[in-house]
Amino acid sequence: MSVKNPKNTEFIGKMKQYAVEYKLPNADKFVTNDPMEATYVGINMWKQAVEKAGSTDVDKVREAMAGQSFDAPSGYKLQMDASNHHLHKPVMIGQIRGDGQFDVVYKTPKTIPAEPWSPYIPK
């Protein structure tokens, strides 16, 4: 919700409209968060993979999912890793304000490749 860019402004507007239209509790105070963005990105990448595969067959879609990218509300083009299907995402650090929102104080210039397993935990 705190990230300022046109894509996020559009995403916030769509989510608020959805909250009002479906009479969700506290629709007038609706806020977005990272899990909402992740779901939005995931659904859109799935749609792209279905279109690429020309099918909803699980194995075909899984294969088509590799390497998918999507312009996310965060302002970054997120990419699905072609080898492990983990999402490459940016790192953002925020400072909490009194109103519960955040001021972004640092963000990586580009997305970070996914680490499929912690190097600090034995397999």
C-alpha cells in the first residue's frame, strides 16, 4: 500500500473497488499488503502460462510457468525462476509510520533471484 508508483495506484484502486462492490467489512479503510500482491501476481502468471500452454493440463501449465514474468504493483517485473519455479522479488525495507503505513527507506534496484532452500539449514 505504501509503494508509490502508477501500477500500485491502479492495483490499490481495483482492490478498494472490489472491497466496496462485495461489501467487505471495513471497505472504507481497505489496505493492500504483500500477500495480496503475491496472489495477484500468481494468478496472472498462471493465466499467462495457461495461454502459453493452450491448456489447463497441470503438466503443460507447469512447464509453461517456467520463466513467466509480470509487471507487479511493487513496480518491479517479477520473474518465475525457470529451474525451480520460485519467484524473483525485490527487497524493500520500510519504517512504520504512526498511521500504520510504511515509508520505504530502502529497496533493491532490481529483483533478487530466489533461493529455493536456506543455505544455513541442512537438507
